[in-house]
Amino acid sequence: MKERDTDRTGRRHEADPINENLRRVYDGLIDDEVPDRFTDLLRKLREQDQKKDGNT
């Protein structure tokens, strides 16, 4: 017997394996840390913005 679920409109439908797989993938991504190169880039950009705001 297949699992059934209800969508936002209240209609019942078969559980969608694609949605389940996407949810698993994105749940795993959420737990990943941001790479150092991105945090370094964000820090440098913030510093540039602060210097620019201070010079105006």
C-alpha cells in the first residue's frame, strides 16, 4: 500500500518520491558549514563597505 498525503488544498495524493528526495538533499545542505573562502569574501566585502561609508 502506498503512503498518502494531503496537499495545501486538502486534496489527498500519492506521496511524491521526488519531493522526498529533494527534501533529504536540502536538509543535508542546511547542516553543511559555509566554506572559509565565502566567509572571508563576505568579511572583505563588509570591510570595503565600511571604508566606503566612512569616506563619504
